[in-house]
Amino acid sequence: MNIRFILFTTTLLGSIPFTSSAQKYNKKTRQATANIVASNPSPYLIYTSEGELASFDEIIEAAKMSDVILFGELHDNPMIHWLQLLLTEAIDVEERELILGAEMFETDDQLPLNEYLNGVINLSKLEKNTRVWPNFKTDYLPLLDYAKENKHKFIATNVPRRYASFVYYNGLDTLEYLSHDAKQLLPPLPILYDGTVGCYVEILEMSGGHGGENLPKSQALKDACMAHNISINLPKDGIFIHYNGAFHSQNQDGIAWYLRQTNPELKVLTIDATEQEEIDHLDAERMGVADFIIATPSNLTKTH
């Protein structure tokens, strides 16, 4: 039995309302999924926030009822990148506009990005005029080309890294002293910052205090910039799917936290990716980090 059969065998029964976290689904559907998994080992398994087995169809249905999808990834995991493309294709329906965006492009990449999407420049010139990641061609170009082929916008959401570095050395408040042109690449100033938000507390703890508060503040600038560019590009009646490192949206922190400051009513679906030695259960520490968590084996071949 191939992977696509595993992906699409389980179907939803009836209409399933979306909330800020995925709802529990029909028990028979879940049992059918479990039976398939038991007899057909998979290179990944999907879990709900509560650690219950879920199907890819459930992610699709929840995604279609969302305003924003924050698809948290492990940057070098090919399975996650493939699922990003599959989900993007699945939610691309006529009745709702679809806009794509990614952490992997910075705001000053938008012009050459648009020129590539519009056929003004070719791939080689795009690579020369943007700061593409080492695994760009294998993992992100398929998403970009999907947008190009289907005439969707693709938004460069991340802050230029030089400004994140600037904050690390000088603090958030010093962004006010940048030029007018530089500020056009940033979210509106001053940047709201709450050091009690879980992800920033964790960054400070992991660093052992190295860099002080400026380290989580430089991360907050990235999150604020990505949230801002998602917000200003939200389709009126559509979906914005955003690809970002998992840490940027875990536990509804990071990007999700900043989105809530702008619009607390926004329907945001979070997807997380994790690697485990055994994926037949969800590790306890991954419970609750997102609406859906995709687990892949830790020995999965990496893209870079």
C-alpha cells in the first residue's frame, strides 16, 4: 500500500467546525486510521494536540476553515516539505483566494521574488538577487513554482537578517534610528515585546543568559515582522499559508502571538513538526505544541 493511499484513505464524516485548536473527530474514523497505520508502517504519523492519531485529511479540512495556517517545519526534513506542498495543493480551491508566504525569504527579497513569479527574471537571476537557503531548490522552489504556475502571491515575510543582528547588539529601541528606507522593511515601530511569552523565556534559558534580553528580542523582531506581513497580505476571503521554522509558532507563541495582538478573532491553525526515534506515539513534551503535530523518524534522510 503506497503513502498516498495512507494519506487519503481516511475521510471525514460530516462537517467539522474549526476552532483555535483542532477538534476531536469521529472515533470510528480514528480507529480506521489506527488500523491502517498498524498494518502499513509510515514514514510519518500525524497527531492532534492531545496526542491522538489523526489523518492528513483532517489537517486539510481544518486548514480550509482557517484564515492563517502556520506550518512549522524542520528545515532539513524532506517529508515535512513534501507535506507542505500537498497541503498547499489541497486547500487551493476556487471559492477561496490562496496566498503563500515564508520565513525563508526576507522583505528586501520581495522585488526579485515578484519578478520571478511574473516571469521577468529566471531562476538563476532569482538566486543571484536573493539570499536563498542551501536547500532552496529541493525544499522551497516547488512551493514557489506552485505559486508561479497558479498565479498566487508569494510573500517574503521575514526581517532582513542584518536588522535582527542589529537588535541583538543594540536592542529593539534603536531601530528608531534607522533610515526611512530601512524602516520600510520592518514592521511598524515601536515593536511590542513581552519577555514573559513562553518562546522568549525558553530562548533566554537555553542561552544561559548569553546575549541577555537582546537575544529573544532579535527573535521577537523576526516573529513580529512575519506576523505583520501575513496580516497586511491577508486575502479578504481566503487563506494565507505560511511556512516557518517550528519554533516560530509552537504553543501559539511567536508569530501566532503577534497575530493575536493585531486581530484576536483570526482563525489560526498551527502545524508542528517533530522527529522521534519511535513515532508510534507522540512524546509527552510534544503534547499541546500545535493543533496538529507531524512526527517523523529521527533517522530520516536530511536535505542538507
